[in-house]
Amino acid sequence: MATAERLLLLLLLLAASVAWETNAHTPTVIRRQQQDGEAVAPPPLIHPLRPRLGSGGQLAARAGGVACDSWRLGVEAHNVIGWRTVPAECEGYVGHYMLGGAYRRDSAVVVDEAVAYAESIRVAGDGKAIWVFDIDETSLSNLPYYAKHGFGATPYNDTSFREYVAEGSAPALPETRRLYRRLLELGVKPVFLTGRTEDQRAITVANLRRQGYTGWEKLLLKPAAHVAGGLQLSAVAYKSGERQKLQDAGFVIVGNIGDQWSDILGAPEGARTFKLPDPMYYIG
Amino acid sequence: MATAERLLLLLLLLAASVAWETNAHTPTVIRRQQQDGEAVAPPPLIHPLRPRLGSGGQLAARAGGVACDSWRLGVEAHNVIGWRTVPAECEGYVGHYMLGGAYRRDSAVVVDEAVAYAESIRVAGDGKAIWVFDIDETSLSNLPYYAKHGFGATPYNDTSFREYVAEGSAPALPETRRLYRRLLELGVKPVFLTGRTEDQRAITVANLRRQGYTGWEKLLLKPAAHVAGGLQLSAVAYKSGERQKLQDAGFVIVGNIGDQWSDILGAPEGARTFKLPDPMYYIG
């Protein structure tokens, strides 16, 4: 084969590869934004995307003995619970999932459902209709942190994560912010309910405001005393207890959204619940 | 380029493509079977697999305005509810998912979790520990029917589906049968709880036995009167009511597995619940 021909062939293969990536992913975003009546522009990035070339871009690939796509589905459908770290073989898979576009598409479908539901209900004009929002990996994204810490494949480090939170630099998850703003228009008041602790209130408020979240009804953080028991302890009990207090105070929880099943399990859950994707960590 | 060289190149590309398919899928099954101590043999098929070549094999592909992979995740995580048919654009996607290996891999992860959980609990020797099994798309697979009926993209046809059930030819979902048999070994008694009706009891018993299910504690079918209200009506209420009766009778529901959220939602759910994949239909 002549050198020129080999070069041409390589270029053709590269072009085909790029065309496949483009075909599989770019139209998604453009079509969604057209539907929303927004300008056709690149989607808001919450972290620089990784190029999806090579085997790392193959979301269905398996590594070692773990079918990473099946593992992720198991996590999202609440079958795989109580795990401490992403399987080591799946670090690359989870990284590509989080940064390659699939995470954002999956989040968009959840929020589309939530918005359609919110628009379908009658909101009483008494100002008592609320929607509960989790913060981390729901309203704000800690991808800039997790991208540097193995996407959940290394054990949770409370010290370094709290340092990151203290920067107040977490970007919004744009899909959740879209839901938040639509709810305000519909007269449903947002309530943040988070595993973050009271000592993190000021920076959390600043971070939320900086990212375009305003006008919330309440921001409920854990008493710092809870820290002693560990953040991973009894999230279901803590959060459902707080929702019970809201209900006892006369609020009607029309919706509840979080990235962990512990955000949305445990009565009173809210009239409808939404589970955003999160294959990076588990809080039980 | 010489003809021989072109031919060689084509062969190389083909080989690479086949290698990719093999790499992505075949080792899964072999490794699993080795772990189980079974013979290394092709996995039991519940329906002939489709070849996963060409764009139809690309599970992440989107069709029309729907991101089919995100839609499926939304279904499995109980975000997308109340849908009547698979989006028309996703018929091909769902067909490839169900027949291309991913469905079986995803089911295997769910059952692996269920088996690990069952092996971790102490089963009281009083014979009161039970595990609730749904039937359709859980213990038995109706893939042979749905493969001929658009994989859920065409509206549910009660007449033709009941004709199919009356054949008693539905294959087992091999993963669920593996769980079923392990539970019997562990002293946990299986109880079938199904939306099938009493008039289907004889053929259901025959079909289950033919597929290797024996030794169950109970087979609970709906009274035929429920048919008037439609099979899709209040599955949560019906099934949780039956589970309550089991509990009132002294049984301890240590586990509960189904392909629909309506199989596993509603107190008493059971000590732990497992959601098998099913992107073909929704029962609320």
C-alpha cells in the first residue's frame, strides 16, 4: 500500500469515528434546546468533557469481572446498595459516563418528567406547596472534585471533600436548575434538604446563589452534632424526619428530587419522587 | 491499492468488529458460569439472540427525539411512569436490548445481589420465611410473544396475550430460576404473586413446572373478577394487600422480586426488594 493511500485510509477511519460520536451525541442537546425554545448553543458544561474516542468511550464495555453498565443500572434501580466505592474496574467507565454526555442526557430525562408532572398538578394558592431538593449531585454538582478523586473509585475522604465544599465553587446541575426555576414560576416553593451540616450554611448559601438558585423557602442542614455519627449514617431517617416536620407545619410536599435513594425513600416521601443518576457514591 | 490488499484490509476491519463484539459480551457469561461452578457452556437462551452488528446494535443510539437509553434508565429508576407503549422510535432499541445480551447481563446483576443478600441473612427454622416472586418477566419470560409484538411499542392486546399464556410455553428467566433454587436450598419458601387470573391457574402451574419451578409455598392469582377492572388497575394495592395477608398469616417476607415497581412498592414491601429490568411495558 502506498504511503499516501495509507494516510488517506487513516483519515477516513478517523472521520468515520468522529462522525459516529457526533451522530450519537450532538443532536441530543441541540434538539432539546430547540424544544425548550432556547437558543441553539453548546450545552452548559459542568466540567470539561472527555473526548469519547477509543475503548474508554464505549459505555457498554466491561472491565475485569464487572459489567459496569449493568452495575450502574443496578445502582440506579436500587438493587445494588450499601457499596463503599465504585468497583475499581469501573473507574474509567464511570468517568466517561459522567463526563461523556450520557449523564447529562439521563438527568435531562428525569427533569423532563419532573417538569411535566409539576405542570400537570393544581397548585393551591396558599403558598404551602413545596418541592424538596437535595443539594450535592442534585442542585450542585461536585464533578470537579470527583473528577480528581477517581469518580468514586477511591474511598470517600471527608477532609478533602469538605475543603472542596468550602470553596463554594460547585457548579449547578443545569437540569435541576431548570426544574427549580420552573417550579418558582408555577408557585411551588423549593426547600433544600441536605446532608451538609450547619457549619457549612454560609458557603452553601453563597454557592447556591452564585449558581442562580434564589427564592427558596427553606434551607435545611444537619446539626453539626450529626457529624459525629458520620454523614453516611441514617440518611433515610434524618431526611424523612425533616419531611415529616415540614408536613406537620402545614406544607404539602408535591415533589422530591435527589440523587440518592435515601433522599426519596421513607414516609412521607412526597407526592412524587425523582431519582437523578449518581454512580459515584452511595449514601444509605 | 491492490485488490489483494483491499481484501486483506476488509478482513482486518471485519475481524476487529467481531473481536469487539466478542470482547464486549461473550466473556461475561463464561466468567459468570465459572464463578457459579457450572460448566462453561453457552448461556441458556430464552429467545434467539439478534446479531449485534450494524447501527441497530448500538445500545446508546437515539432515534427521533427520544434518547432511548436515557428513557430506559428513567423507566428502571421509576422516574418515567404511567407510559402505555414504548416510544415508537425506541422499538428497535428495546428489541436489541432485550435480545442482544444486555438484558440478561442486567438481570444477572440483580440476581447476584439477591442471592448475596439471601445468603447473608439468618433464616429462622420455623418455615415461615418466604420470598415473593412475580411471574411475568420475572419467573417466566414472555419475550417470544413480545418479540412478535413490537417489544411493547404496540398497545397491549389482552386477547392475543392471553392466547399466548394459554400455550404454557413461556421460558424461564434463567437468572430468576437460579435465585429460586438457591432460596429453596437456604430454606426460604417461594410464593408466587401475579397479576395472572385464577382461570389461568392450571396452565400457569404447568408452565412453571415445565420450566423447572417446583416446591413453591403458594401461587396467588387474581380472582377473575379483577379482570373487569382491567389488569392494569391498582397493581400496587392488590399486591401489597396480598403481602399484608401473608404477613398476617405469620409469614416473614424476607425478599420480593419483580419487573414492575408495582410489584415491590406499597407496605409491606418485604425486608428487601429487587427490580428486574423491563423496558417493554408498565403496570401501575
